[in-house]
Amino acid sequence: MTRALGVDLGSRRIGLAASDASGVLASPLRVLPRAGDVAADHAAIVDAAREVEASTIVVGLPLSLDGRPGPAARSVLAEVDELRELARRSGVEVDTYDERFSTVTAEQGLRAAKVRRSKRRARIDAAAATVILQSWLEAQR
């Protein structure tokens, strides 16, 4: 398996995580502030994928609790369509993965690691991207 980049698309920030070369472990990479320009955000995501030599970008899809796409998921899907086009030009695939409870799980993990509240806010998006990517990696096995 090759590397993958996990993405948690937020309205203000984009969390990024990367897998190891064996495709077993996801780790937080960084948080990108939204640029106010979707094309610039997508370019930054594709640049991050190239930086970690990822062949796949995995974007968290915020499905409703019943598993159906609500307004948030439809918004992400529209953005994923644009990201997919840009990524394809770089030879990178884009996939989506159910992200229900990823932020809650990330928050619990940061609390368990005794990360201070002030620092959790800065790390939560990358931690959520890590949860999304780790779940995706495990589903690929």
C-alpha cells in the first residue's frame, strides 16, 4: 500500500493527517486555515498530498446519524468534486469516508493525552483527520 492523506474539511480550518508508507498507521500532519478561496484550499491539500507522497486523499464525509447525506455532507461532496479534478491532474485519487464521530473521538483522545483545552482547539482538526484516515486504512485491509 502507498501513503494516503486524510482530510477533515471544516468551515474555518482543514485538518490533515498522513499514513505511514505501509498504510497501517495514521498520524496528524497539520491544520490549514481556510484561505477564503476554495481553489487555494484545494491546491494546498494537493500540495500536502505531494509532500507526503500520497497516492490517495481521503476526505471525511459528515453523514447524518442515520447514514444519509445531509446539508453538510452535500457541501463536502460538492467540494470533493472540485478537489478530485485538481488532484487527478497530479495523479492522486480522492476518496470519501464516513466521518461520523471523528471529532468526538479526536477530542476524547486529546483529553486522554492530557492536552490542555487551549491547545486542543489548535490540534482537533488534525486529530479528526487522523481518526478518519485511520478508520479508512483499517477498512482497506
